[in-house]
Amino acid sequence: MNNPKYNAFLKVAEMGSIKHAADLLGYTQTGMSYLINTLEEELDIKLFVRNYGGTVLTAEGKELLPFIKGICNMENRLYNKVNELKNLDSGRLTIGAPASVHINWLPGMIKMYSALHPGIDIEIKCCDDANLLEEMIYDGDIDCGFIIMPPKKKIETVELIDDPMVAILPMNHPLAKATFFPIDDLDKYPYIDTTVSTDFEVHAVFASHGKKANVTYRLDNEFSILSMVSQGFGFSLYPELLLKNVSFPFIKKRLEIPAFRTIAFAIRSKATSSTAALNFLDTAQIWLRLNEGRR
């Protein structure tokens, strides 16, 4: 139902490449360029600058981006609502999630959901930036998502599980045989930190006990941190869910005083959400009871 020129504009803006956008939307590169050129002619505004480094928005294109995005989001909601009124189990559902949920939960949840609602097309957006994920839900860029409580945006949430925070240690760490990781030792040993500013649940553990991490390294990749820990450079704190199916050799320890992050399902509001999104919440809760045994 969306205007194909608007879809082309949004995808090129997202990908920074006409070729990559064309591949994703099923157009030839020539066809994609035609849609963009036609839109620029209709609006009488240059939307993109094309160079060897890719295709980037002009200042005017950046100004128009939220308006065009809003139009497409509203058209998607209209399309889904029309199908609901016609009792048709069809439409589109866009889900956002951090990597830990994306890897460990979504494949099973989507498999269950698609078996019940085969006519719904599903798109997944992986996003580890908690603030950006909430913004996408609030702005309607995605229909629903999995966030860490509490939200900063005014969105509606349903709490799903409490995910324990654990310490991960090298195999030869002095606390390797300890029953738990002592709170008093949080600032004693070399710590490997993340440069991701939205990793607030980890930093909150230190703050809640009046501790400051003895940071020796900062990395911007979760798996690089796991590798550094396994090779003896220090310890780190991680949500337990993120450690599922990880093959690095390290020791996992619960904290002396347990700490958790609460993962929740989020939508902008139940009043404006599609039936497809609300049905996915039902499926997610059933899948978690069957596979995680919680809530």
C-alpha cells in the first residue's frame, strides 16, 4: 500500500546505497534510481548526494525523512487495520530487539507465531541501542519490541522475565572456585568494559553498591569482550541471556547480591497497536513459559 517512491527513499536513506536498497526491495538499480529521481522531480528538491562512498541524504532530505517515515508508518497501520476489519489474517509486523533476544528468543517465537498466523509478513530489526529501540517503537518505525525496563519513552510495556546479571571470569581467576562473586571485589580486579553508552544495566550494578569498576580495557563489541575475558585480561558483567550458546572458555558466577535486568515487550499503546502485534505478545509469553519456565 505504501507509495513505492517513499519506500525507495526510506530504504536508500537507511542503507546509504542505491544498489543495496534495490536488492532488498527487489528492484534493479536502474529502477531504484528512477524512483528516487521521480520523487526528487515531484518535490523539486535534491534528496541525495551520490558519490563513491555511497548515497547520503542532503540537508533537505534529512528534514523530510521523519515526515515521509511518518506517512509510511500510518499507511502500514491503515493497511493492517483494514485487514483486521475484513477478518483477514494478513499484513506486516516489524519487531525490534537487542542481540540477546534476537539470537536466543526470536527464532523460536517467530516459528510458533508463523505457524498460527502464516499470512503475516515479519521484519526484524536488531538494535542494541536501548534509546534508539524505544524511539523506533514510539515513532511507529516498528510495531513492537523487546526492551529493558524501565522505559524512558512513554510507551506501554509487559514485563516478561528477570534476566540475572552475572560475572564472567577467566578460567584461572582467583575467584574461579568461589561460590559467588563478592560485591566487595567488584572494584578489586581488572575489569573489561564496553564503550556502548546504553549498557546501563551493567553500570547500574556498580553504582547500586557504591563501586567504580577498575577498567583496564574498553571495547565496542560484546564478543571481543568475551574473547578478552577468556584469555585472562580481566572480568566483566553480562546479562545471562547473552551468554547462551557461547563457546568461549570462561567461568560464570552469580553475584553475592543478585542483580537483574527486566526484559519487557513494548508497544506504543494497546489502543493503536495492530492485532498482529498483540497476537505476537501472546505467542511470546507462551513460548517463554514453554522454554524459559518464567512468568
